[in-house]
Amino acid sequence: MIAFTSVLLMVLAPPPLQTLIWQSLFALDSTDSLDRVFQTQAPVVDGRWRYIYVHHSRTAGGDAVGLLQQTGSSDHFVIGNGDGCIDGEIQMTQNWNHQMSITKPPQGASNMDSGCISICLVGDFDRGRPTETQMRRLGQLVGTLQERLHIPSGDVQVYDLTQSAAGIGHSFPIAVFRNEILP
């Protein structure tokens, strides 16, 4: 009877949520580690992506799967802060792997352009700052996307909205970030 119950539970169990994440990038100092961003199941079409949007999760921790479950937001990339995933870990979601627009922007960001790449930094930057590793990895990811997809700095969107996951929080160093991205 126990064996039957075990088999029944395995059959009825939903598939693991980890399949929502396509790939994580752990190498923190490799200059070519982000080339894997473009090894997607659907080809990255030139001209498809025109903007990059960066926001915070407004949570203390998390990862791409947990944030999707908790907030319903479906970003292309999530950058960890060490609480829920490795500090600086870049998680690429199935939206990026299949080259799809995000299905639900963060609460407060209502009109998301279909040509916009969404990057979520794990953390609440109304209460604290991103880690140095998160900032470095964000700069690497945005720079790589800008260079390959020909996205100028004016089309990298960071909003100084407080108390909203649609913004970046008032403790995020916007000026520092802007100085580090490509022109």
C-alpha cells in the first residue's frame, strides 16, 4: 500500500518549478562568460530588442522561480543578492530563452514595450543598497546586451520610484550605474 501511495503521489505531483530557469551564470570575473546569454533556444533576432529596463524585486531575497511565484513578474534576467541565490548570479528565464516579451511587468509598470528586456535585481533598494557584486554583474550584463543588440544608454531605463517594484528604489546608485554603461 505504501508503494502504491508513493507512486500515486509522484504521478500527481506537478513538474518541478526549476524548469522555469534556463541557465545560471556563476563566473564572476570571466570577460567572456556572458556570451552564453545569446545561446538561446530561439534565435536572438537583430532589431527585436530596443530597450533595457532595470528594477528591484522589493524583497529581501529570492530567485527567478520564487519571484515569479511571489509577484507574478516574469523578467528576462534576475541577478541575485546572496539570499535565495548566489550574490551576483545571473539567472536567465524561459522568456529570454524563447525570446518572448515579458508576460507580466512588475506591479506599477503598466505599459511595458514588447521590445524591452527586463532585468530584476533581487533586493529592496528603498531599504538598502545592492551588493557590489550585483552592481558589477548588472554592468556586465547591460554592457553585453547593449553591445550585441546595439542599445544606446538612453534606452536603458531605470526609474527612481520609491515604494514600487517598478522602480529601482532611492538607495540604488543611479548615477554610478549610468557612468558604467556604454554610451
